[in-house]
Amino acid sequence: MKRISKLSIALASQPRRQFLQGLAAGGALLGLSPWFRPAWAGAAGTTVTGMAPVLSGTEFDLTIAETPVNFTGRPRMATTINGSIPAPILRWREGDTVTLRVHNRLREDTSIHWHGILLPFQLDGVPGISFKGIAPGETFVYRFKVRQTGTYWYHSHSGMQEQTGMYGAIVIDPAGGDPIRTERDYVVQLSDWTDEDPMRVLAKLKMQGDYYNFNQPTAVDFFRDAANEGLAAALDERKMWQQMRMSPTDLADVSGYTYTYLMNGTAPAGNWTGLFKPGEKVRLRFIGSGAMTFFDVRIPGLKLTVVQVDGQDVEPVSVDEFRIGPGETVDVVVSPKYEAYTIFAQSMDRTGYARGTLAPRSGMEARVPALDKPVPLAMEDMMGDMTGVVPVHHARTEYGPSTDMRVDTPRTNLDDPGIGLRDNGRRVLTYADLHTVGGPLDKREPGREIELHLTGNMERYTWSIDGVEFGRSTPVHFRDNERLRVVFVNDTMMTHPMHMHGMWNELESPDGKFQVRKHTIAVQPAQRVSFLVTADALGRWAWHCHLFLHMDMGMFREVAVA
């Protein structure tokens, strides 16, 4: 298919400010699609600029096609659902049976995966695992009963379509009324867009793993470290990184050099705006739809009360900021006053941001914060728990050429907000703060344990589990209805949002107590996490890193439940 490759051109000459801001009117080109709508009617008769259409009920028709877009001043072709980016917001009701007719108008196969939704495996939407995919010109019908509530999302699991615009939100209303009471309710979907052909992006990373990383250590950094830590310590640190052939600024594979970061399909200059009336409580349903981006989210001047993660209600916790990875959802409630507030979502590597506004009337804006300075990886991100560890052993590997390091003593703490958020003067959410309302779904103790290592080699740009890429792997087998413990050990210096299809993951605290229920768990560098799973979903399921290119390059397994 020649959809994007014919249009791709080098971006190096484009001004830096344009990368960060995008176009004020960027997005799907109006008038070219009968499905596109420029605004969504909000509560109390207000409108929300730039919002995707909302489709509710039990019968849905979704048409996948190519749509011209322009986020940066350069027209491109995107993969869209019903002509919009993001795709329509699907509003379901707990207990209903929904029917979704997906029509493929592309010249290649496609699919839709219902992320976090419990359903028969044949309807999970992963080609090669749960079905064959949807061929050009065909219609595939998804029909299933809605067995949960909360905020979820959907996206393609075919080729590079997710990166080129094919993702949307799902909101499921409880049958008995939502216990989280607010006067205003908005989806805030965060994503990343590149004008480059995603295959070209991948080819560059295969040639040079840090191609998009411009936060490399400089001579100025060295002299600063020498002044603060002493010359010998600064030299030793540089020598260590050189010997490992790694960079302490390896925070993101793809950066704002090529990405424009979007909020509800709107570039920063477009300023997506949600309206409210003074005195109202506002629910913001954040969805991490970035193909390769972790976002750090805050609203200066407002406390964020976290009430739900991955569609599951949690005991409310008040924070200033949270990190959201690809695949995760975080619902917060805010109580704004009569003024404008900036919703600020900066990328983990601090090369760009998405932003929008909460305001009592259209046209109001608040100051947009400056990007935080990027923070290099620390020793704990490379070696884990340093207690009693001799540094010379840090790079030991047992998995062959696809793996460039192995962590001997991983850390187990859940109270770390992550690189760039530690001790920043703000109250930052961690997994240790999260407690799912109602506790675990299954009270049984696990009958067995599986340990898997998240592995990779940045120079080769290969990603794997236990050093084995998906194409060379065999399925992980779960027995029907068994209760088991899964342990992930991250042997890399990158955070991996690991998503298991079809089943809940019940994260444990370091002392083995139930913590929080999730469908996507972000495993930090050199970290060991454990969670319990009840294998209550027969069939074949995907299990992978939700960093798009990591999944594509092999950090993916099949789970077979029988």
C-alpha cells in the first residue's frame, strides 16, 4: 500500500517551534468525509472544539478508510474510522449487547482491537492470534455483551495503522448509575503523529537506535558533573556508559523531532478546549493512545483527584501530576474556578507536549508551562537495587545477541513515579498510591508462578521477552480457571507498558498484598513487578509491550488458555 510512503519527506528543516505547536487548525480536512464533525455537543448545551463524534446505543457502523490530514502544514494521508482522528467515541451501557459492523475501505487488511474489553477471544481483533483480519472490501461484525464499566479505547492491530490515526475512545456507563458524580465529563485522548512513513521511522531506528534522541550528554554536562561530583566520579560515569554502549538519555525511541503531540486529535496550537460552569466538577477521562509516547500530565492551579485507572474504580487520591503510558487510562475529577486552566501533557523525554484548555467560556487561555528539563537515567534505572551489588556485574546477559544487558538485582518498589518525575516539587501519582475499590476479584492464592524477562538490544533495535522475539517464540500456556502469579523483570533501561489481552492483571505490592487491577502495567527500568491472573478466558490471546515499535520488533507473546 502506498498511502504514506509516497508523501513522506525529510523533516529536519522544519522549524522546532512548528514541531511543538503544530497547526492551529490541524486535523482531518473538513468537507472530505461525510462522517467528520468539527465539534461535539457537551453538557448544558455547550460545545467542545475538536472533539470526536459520539456514537451511543447498541448498533454501530464503523468505516475504515484513508482521509487527508494536515497537522504540521504538510498534507498527509491517515487511517481513520468514520473520517475522524480520533475515531468516534463509543458510548455503551453495562449489560447491553453491542453490534459493531466494521467496513474495510482500505487496500490492505485491517482490524479493531477493543483494548481492555472482556469478550470471546475470536472478537478480540488481533490478526494471526484471534482471527484472520478484515480483508479489503469486507465487513466484519463484532457482537458481544458488555460486562464492565469505565473508560477504555479501541485501535487497529494491523500494520502501522494505529500510528497513522486509527484509535478511539470507549465510555461504558454503569447500569445502575455512576457512583462518580460530576456535572461535566470529557474524554482527553493523548496521541502522537508523525508526517514520516512509520516504516521509515522504524528503518532509521534499525540503523541507529538513538536516531531521534537529541538529548545526548555534552561537554557542558561533563564539566557540570565534575564540579558537583568531582572529576574522578564524572570520568568514571562517562567511562561506564561508553563501555556499555548506552546513553543515560535513552528515554524515548521516537521524539518531538518527528512527532507532533495531539490532544483529542488537536495539535498544541489548535488548543482543544473543554468548557465548564463555575462550581461544576469536571471528569477528565485521559487515554494514553501514544504509539511510542509516555505523557506526564498536569493542570497547573488544579489538584487532580484520581478516581479510576484502566476502567476500574480506585480509592480517590489527590495529586498534582501523573504519568500515563500507551494503553493506560486515568480518570480524574477537578473543581475549576472561574478562570482558564492549561491541560499540559509533556512527553517523557521532554521534546514536546500536547495541550488543551479548561475554561468557563470559549477563547480563554492560560499560560502554557515551559517543558521540564530532561533528566538522565540514574544508576537505579540501570542496575536496580544497588544494595550489596558490585557494579562490574551489571551487564551480564544470558539471552544472546538480542539482549544487551541483564539486571541481576531488580528493584521492587512501586512508589517511584519514574525518571523525570522524582523530587520535582509536585505530588506525582505512583502505583503505590492506587487501590482498586472492592479488592481482588479472585481470593485464591496462586497455584504456580511464571517469570518473564523484558529484553532488548538498542544497537540492533530488537525487543523481546526472555531474549526471544515473537517470531521465534512459543505460546505461554495457562490452564483454564487457574490462579497464577506472573513476574516481569525489566532487563532494559526503558519503561515497557505490558498489556495482556482478555484477562485482568492484579498488581501486588512488594510485600505480596493486592494493590490495583489493570490491563496494562508499566514496568520501569530495572524493576521487578508481580501480579496475579485468573485464567478465566479460554482461547488465544495477545500479550505485548504497548510501545508500538517494541511490539512490532518482537516484545510480544501469545497466551493460550485451555
